[in-house]
Amino acid sequence: YAEIGIWLNPDDRSGKMDYFVGYVTNDPAPAEGFESITLSGGKYAVFRLPYGGDPFESAELALRIQALWQYIFEEWLSKRSDNIFDDTRLCFEKYGIDMAEIYIPVSLS
């Protein structure tokens, strides 16, 4: 079991984005009230954060996730000389039992 969080529809002027939460499934037909988003295959850099309890009710985890996103884009990617970020695919968060993960699409040439 896992839930996915994904940021979509960035607005270049306001900087706002939409955050969608859903569940992982192989069922081609989404449950009522849900829409299907297909994540592209390929290589991802995965950043892990262990936690306990409900991830969507934890203010501490939210702050840790925010700090990790900031680290990824302001430090980890900016210090790399190989330009591995693949901006043709989506970044996403995955929340499983006791572990949050941030997936960053990479292309290794």
C-alpha cells in the first residue's frame, strides 16, 4: 500500500501549484472521484524520510518534506555538473508504511 503526492499545473506568474494525493494501483480504471495519472518509467533519484503515524496529519513530517525538497533543488541538483534532472517527467512523493520518499526523475547518459 502506498499513497502518492504530486505537484502539477505550475503557474509561472504566481508560483502556485496544485497538489494531488492519490493511491498506487495497477487498476486501469480509477475509483469513483479519482482521476488516473500515469507516471513514466525510468531512473529516479530517491530520497527517503522515515516517520511514524499518519503522514498527512504530521506537521513535523510536512516541514521535513519541505526542507528535503529545498535541499534537492537548491543544493543537490545545483552542485551536480552532469545535469541529470529530467524535466520531461514528473517528480513525486510516495508515502508508505513508516517511510516517505521523494522521487526525482534523472537521465543518466
